Amino acid sequence: MTDDVTPKPSKKKLTHIKLTSHPERGPQVLPINWGASTAAERGPIVGTVTNPSQRNVIGAHSGSYAVYRALAIAAGSLDPVHIPDLTNTSPAALIGPHPQWADKKSIVSIDPWGHLISDAFRPLLEKGYDIRPTIAVTRAHINMPEFSDAIAAGRLKPDGHILRDNGEVLVTKAAIDPVWYLPGIAERFSVDESELRRSLFEHTGGMFPELVTRPDMQVFLPPIGGMTAYFIGDVTTMADPNKELACRVHDECNGSDVFGSDICTCRPYLAHGIEVCIAAAQAGGAGLIVYNRKEGRALGEVTKFLVYNARKRQEGGDTAAKYFQRTECVAGVQDMRFQELMPDILHWLGITKIDKFVSMSNMKYDAIAKGGITIKERVEIPKELIPADARVEMDAKVAAGYYTPGKVPETKDLNVKKGRGLDE
């Protein structure tokens, strides 16, 4: 695959700013036909602010970092009309296209063509259109102390190709920004699209007026965290139903994943998931780790820490019976991750079945099954990997009906309110 050097416009300051709740509407230069079978028919995603006439989406590229970009421009450290030079940035591995890309119901929260713009939209890039990737694919290696422990215990054996003697795991990884097709998002949640748009507009403080003034714009680049996918083994085998695939879908937990907090099972489950994925890849299949930026069940880390305080200080101490209740008291809801959107990345990879799904989350399982993907086996975390301080969390999930019956020990606390939030 070759890369294009996007022509750069002459440097000039953006001096004309028009503030209005009803932006001018004109015909879209590059209409988007979501779910088309080819990139050319679908059209590019253009969230540029350097040339408003090219825009065909609501929001801005790299949505969660757009404010930092604006600050850099205000501080004078970034040229406001800078366009990325994409030389040598093409994907390090070939992904797709897959049949699911042409199904507007299968993928509604990411752009399946987002990593292929250098080839797919070459003529437009050569004309100076500011089209930017929403997905980047590269190669790397990862290493966690748990891998060396698994080698020492004999659970894993280095092969020099996937797993090295020092515990390094060779991976391909993809960074993915969210791209929301609003009609598909509304259908996925069984809500009216106009109501969805109104809610997004009002509850972001009116940040994106085009949500309510431009119904012709159907794609939104939300200012939220994206995801990173780690591919262990040959990524092209993931769509092959005859090859074994292991998968762990993991939602961010900074305290555990990075700093080793033992109040939950997040890092142990993540490490165990990678171990299962390594074994699948060494057996001729592949492993997939999906890491979503959804800290604190997408309630945020501030809310998460407030809940920690409330749980520890409540009368009777921290108990499974009040585990989810305290979250709801602070946040008003137990969980805002909405696993309904999670299967989109699996469809992007062409996956139709998962042999080993390293999770006992019913919410994740149900979302994947509803998306038409078969899960053959659900893999729980080994009991010896559960930290002592995480027992309350585990008991709460069992009591709430979170785990499949018979998979984990019974618990004494059986009064947890059922509902959202029953997810690791």
C-alpha cells in the first residue's frame, strides 16, 4: 500500500468566525452513503475545520483531543490550517474489507474505512481535501510481569515468534476513534433519531448545534475516548471460521490496569485474557484484546473514587449487597458503557465466531450474540487470580446474576439490585 502526501494550503489565519445556532446549510460536497460496499460509494469522513465547505460530519477529527488542538492553536504552537503529512503512515497489516462493512446495521460507531484513506480516497487527497484517518494500525510488542510468571509456571512456552523468552509478546495494534452514524445509533438503542440528537445537543451544553440544525448530516465525531485493539497472531485469520479465536473485551480501569489496585479484578482478568490469546495464536489461531476507554463504567474516574469513599464509609462497611446501590446513589445510574456498540469492532474484523471469550459478563455476551456472532466458550478468571480485596466486587456480581450459574462459588449477600452495571 502506498501513501499520499496531502497538499498543504498556504499558511493563513482563520479570521472570519460566524457564531450562530443555525449554521448555513448548503449541499454537501462529499455526501456519505453509510453502508455502501466500496469506499468510493460510501464517501470519506471529513471533520476538518480548515475548510468548512468540505465538512460532511458533525464534530471534529480526533474528537476527544479536539479541545487540546484548539488550545494549541490559541497558544500559537499549532498552525490552524495545518494538514497532516501522511507519508509512510499506511496500516502495518491488511484489515478488510469484510462483508459486514456493507451492512449499515452491523457497524454504526466506527468508520470501517478509517485506516485505508490513503488508497481509498487518493484522488480527493490529491485535490487537497483534508481527509484524516480515524484508525491507525501498527506493530509493537507488549510485556507485563504476569507473562513471565506464566512462563515460569509452565502455562506459557516462548516460541520466539509470538512470545519471546523475556515475556515480550509481539502484536499488531489498532487505535480507533469513534465515528457515529446517528440513524444506526438510534436504531441500536431503539430511540427516535431526533430525540437522540436533541439529547446529545442539550447534555453536552449545546456544544454541537448541528445536531439539531443539520439533520442532513448523519455522522457525528463524538468527543469521547476511543479504543485500542491488540491482535496476537495473524490478524487475517480472525475472519476465518476454521481458525481458533480467543477474545477479551476489556473496559479501562486505570487504577488496576496501570497501577495495580487490588480492589477489583480488572488487571488480573486482562492479563489472563492475553495469556489465553497467546495460547490460541500459538495453536495456529489468533487472539484479540479490545481495550475501551470507558473509565469507571464510563461514569468517569472522579465518580469512581467518590463511590469508593461511599462504599468504605457506609454503615456496616463495604458489602456486596450495597455495591451497585452506592454507585447509583452517586451517579444516578450503575453503568453507562452501553455494550450495545461494542460488537462493531468485531464486525470490522470480519469475525463471525469466538471460540474462547474471556469474560463472564452477560452484558457483553448478550451484545455479541445479538450481533450475530457465535461464542463457543466463556472463560472465567481463575479463582487464584482474584485479589482478596476484590471479593466484594465478585460477590456482588454473583448475587446480581452477573455470572453464569455454577461458574463461581455461592455468596452470602443476595440482595443486590439487578440492573445495569453487572460488568467487569
